[in-house]
Amino acid sequence: MADVFTGATSAASTGQLSNQVLTAYQRSAFFALREGVVFDQFAKVKPGNVTSPGNPVSFLFWSDMSQATTALTETVDVDAVALSDSLVTVTPAEYGNAVLLTIRIQTDDFLIGFDADVANLLNYNLVDTIDTLARTAADGGTNVYFADGATTVTSVVAADDLTVAYVRQQRAALRKASVMPWDGQSYAGIIHPDVAYDLKGETGDGSWSNTAVYNEEGKRIWNDEIGTFANIRFMESPRALLTADGASGTVDAYTTYFFGQEFLAKAESIPPHMVLGPVTDKLRRFQPLGWHAYVGWDTLREAALRRVVSASTIGSNT
């Protein structure tokens, strides 16, 4: 009589113990690829001495007096001039998200650290939302320009990529407007990875300098900072506005942001935070968990922010 093998697969025929070999699962889960906070880190201007709780929050600006370049006459008094001011208002709004877990999923789920994973997902949702809202505020800036001779977003063509000459123009415009740089001489920029690909290929103005080189001087490294070019310190972020097929034909339109200090204000009535909601059902089976914030952003100094719309040679342009 032939031997009968006791095995795990169908090769063992009648000796296969199919009930003994089960599908195995990794008991820790992976998360999606993520982007950290880039835009919100530059919202440095926040209300300090507020008169009272309220909404919106107003920031007061003095207007400079005109230059007095006419010589005085010895026997004639000067005419008094009026002072002027203006307001910039930031309107906070409530934002938040939540999940409602049942006691059954918390009991039956096979993952190690299920609750911690849920909290992780909510925390990143907070980060992703907050940074997108900050970028949306920056997208409302009035100084919008177009690369390589285009005049509107829809007139941008595939060849209109961002060049070092245009980067130098933006820095010159910021300096001409007396915008305060970030470290005494450099302004900042937030650039989409597709556009950064083109800019890194430029060779003018000393070419690209990576962060490892100039960090030796003790400069602060911002989130996702990749290097400096033409005295602009660049942060690379996939959250930089990309409008698919937004330019001419099927050309994608990308926005690059150039800015100095005080370009973005943030009114934070209730800072972003996690919330463990109350269990209110009769058998205590439902557990809410979420995040909440009462915040708002707006451009503070329009002259301190310039946006450039361009294409990219590796964009989806077909």
C-alpha cells in the first residue's frame, strides 16, 4: 500500500489538512504616503493683544506718510497732514472630522494597536486639512504672474516651465517692495516637485545649492526644505496647487509661491486638537473620536506674496 502524505497543499491529495492552514495577515497596518505641514509653518502673524473674543479678527496697518522733500521757508509754518490706516481681517471658522467606533470592532479587530491606528489617521487628516486651508489662503493673493511670457493660466503652454531668470525676477520684486526676508537675505518659495525638477536643471546664478551645504552656517531648516536658488530657499510640496489640464489644451498648470515675512496671518480662536467624544449610548458601545479647530488664514501683506503659474516638462501634458 502506498504511503499517504499528510500535507498542507493539494499535492497531498486526500491527506491535505486544508482546515489547518489558514490565511495569515500582518497584524500591523501600513499608512498611505503622507506630506507634512509646509504652508501653515509660515503663518507667523497671529493676534496678540485682542480687545475681546470675537470674529473676525482685524489687524491694523498704518500707512506711511509721503516724503517731505520740499525745503521749508524760514517764516512759513508747515501744513499738517492726515495720518491714515487700514484693516486686514481674518475670519476663523470651525473645522473638524470624526469617526464613531463600535465596541465590537474594537474587540474583534485582529490588528495590534487598532485604536492607535485610528488616532493616527485622524491626526493626519487634521494636518492635511490645516495645511490645505493655509495654502488656499495663499492662493487668494493678488500678485499672480505667468512663466515665460504667458498672460493667463489658459495661455500657459507645455514649454512654459519655471526658469532661474523668473526666480530672480520674483526676488527682485520682493526686495523692491521692501519685503522682509527670512534670514537677512533670502526669501522663501514653495514649489511642486514637478516644477522643482525643471528648476534644478537650470545652471544660471550659481546653480542649485542643497540644504546640506548651507545648513552648516546654522540656518534653520524648514519642513521639506530642499535647497536654495537665486537667494530663494525652496520647500517642495505636492500640496502646491496643481490644476490638471488647467492651462492650454491638456497642459497642467502649477503654482509656485514666493514670499517674505508676514505674508500670511492666522487667527486661532481654538487651536487644532484631538477630541475623545462622550459615550452617550445606553450600553456604552459607541466611542466617538475626532479632531476640531476654530481657525482662519488670510494674506496679510499682499506685497510679500507672489505666485507664479507655469507648466512642467514632466507634467501630464498629453
